[in-house]
Amino acid sequence: MSGIPIVDARDVVKRFGEHEVLSGVSLEVAPSETVCIIGPSGSGKTTFLRCLNRLESIDGGTIEIAGERIGTQLGSDGRQQRIGKQELAAQRAEIGFVFQRFNLWPQLSVLENITLGPRKVRGRSREDAEAQARELLRKVGLEDKAHAYPKLLSGGQQQRVAIARALAMQPRLMLFDEPTSALDPETIGEVLDVMRTLSSEGMTMVVVTHEMGFARQVANRVVVMDRGAVVEVGPPDQVFGAPREERTREFLSKVLAH
Ligand code: ADP
Ligand code: MG
């Protein structure tokens, strides 16, 4: 891999009480790469994504985003120390996160949802933030919804707004946690299309998904997780066409049977 990876996670361990949910997960993601993470429910996919942008702290290993440790810095005593809230917010601003359930602010219009972050965190003027928001709404095919409120939109439309909102922060990295699994089937395609475009434009993306067709077509590499560990990593044609691991075959035979 040439240059500094956008994601460099090494031996990440995460426990909830006694329960070890991640048992040493490593992943490197190069600039402009799209990596899809697949695997059975409960295998730690969401937890891993949440660790990447420090929505969860980790109990072992290291995570660097674009060469910077997330959530900690080297103190004068040579040890890693937690950074302050503001510094963490600045690091997080570089990472867009799209949740399964959109998480738009219901009391704000679409335009306000998209402009709030750039105005508050990035200090951009209203005019500037709104111009950018309109451009992003065009990109996700919702230019006519600027003044709508989230509850009047379909799930697919809300998720496209959520993607536009994340992009408005001009992140270096986009994380998606099963972005289509809460959607009506007829709106899944429009969200995947937006993601496919983003990927082809060179956005660096980590996508947890059950959409095997999307993973196969769009991912540069596919990561298979099971029980808190990476079971297999490879190009999609290899992972789907000639999986090396029994656990991958088992998982694929279950999901592809539907
Ligand atoms: P996946 O996204 O692959 O379905 P998760 O990362 O959501 O898996 O969950 C992995 C495991 O961690 C599950 O056993 C889940 O119950 C547990 N878990 C997730 N979040 C928490 C939490 N906040 N507290 C305790 N256990 C959790
Ligand atoms: Mg999950």
C-alpha cells in the first residue's frame, strides 16, 4: 500500500464487561478504497465501525485515521493519553458516519440538517453552507426537498439526506453501518446508487452491508467478520467466488440462499 492509509487499525480489542466483542481486529484502508465488511449478526461489525470514530473506546490495539491516533495523543510521559472533547470533535469531523436509522434531527429541515455541522463545527457562513448543501442535495437527487422535514420523507430519501449531511463536513472517510437494512425494498437502490457514485469518485469508504451484490460490484476488498475477528479479506471475486475459509462459505451460503 503506498502512502499513509486512511484507516490503520491494529489488533483492536473491545470488551463490554466480560464479553470480548472484538478480539484483535486489524484493517488497513488505502485512500480512495471502498472496503465492505460482511458477516453474521453479532460478529462485531457495528462495534468495530464505532471504534473507528471513537463512538466507543478500545481496550487494546491502536487505531490511526490518516496517520493520527484517534481519541488519544502521546503525552509528555511517553504514554497515550485521552484527548479533550474539542480535539476529539475535530477528529470526528473528518469521519462521516451513516447509521442504519438515519438519525436526522426531526425538528430541523433538510437544509438545516445539512448546514448545522459546517456552520457550528467548521465555522462556515450560512450562505456558504447553504450553497454547499444545495449542491449536495443535487448530488443525492433531492434538490427539491431542501425545506422538507425528515418525517415527510421516505426512508430512502432520509438516508440520502443523511449521506449529504455527512458529506457536508468534507470528511476524509465515510463509514456506513448497514445503511439500507432499515429501508423499504423499493428505496434501497437509490441509496446504493448514491454510494456507488461516491465510491467511483474516490471517496474512502468502509461499508458494513448485507447487500452482497453491492459488495461484489463496488468493493475493492471485502472483509468477512465472525465472532469478533476477521475471518477472511480479499477482492470480492475471490471472497464471493472462491472463499478460502469454511466460515465464509457457511455465511455466504446462508445469505445467498435468500
Ligand atoms: P454486528 O453489528 O456484527 O451485528 P455488534 O457490533 O452490534 O455486531 O455486536 C457485537 C456483540 O457485542 C453482540 O454480542 C452485542 O450484543 C454486543 N454489544 C454491542 N454493543 C453493546 C453494548 N453497548 N453493550 C454490551 N454489549 C454490546
Ligand atoms: Mg450491526
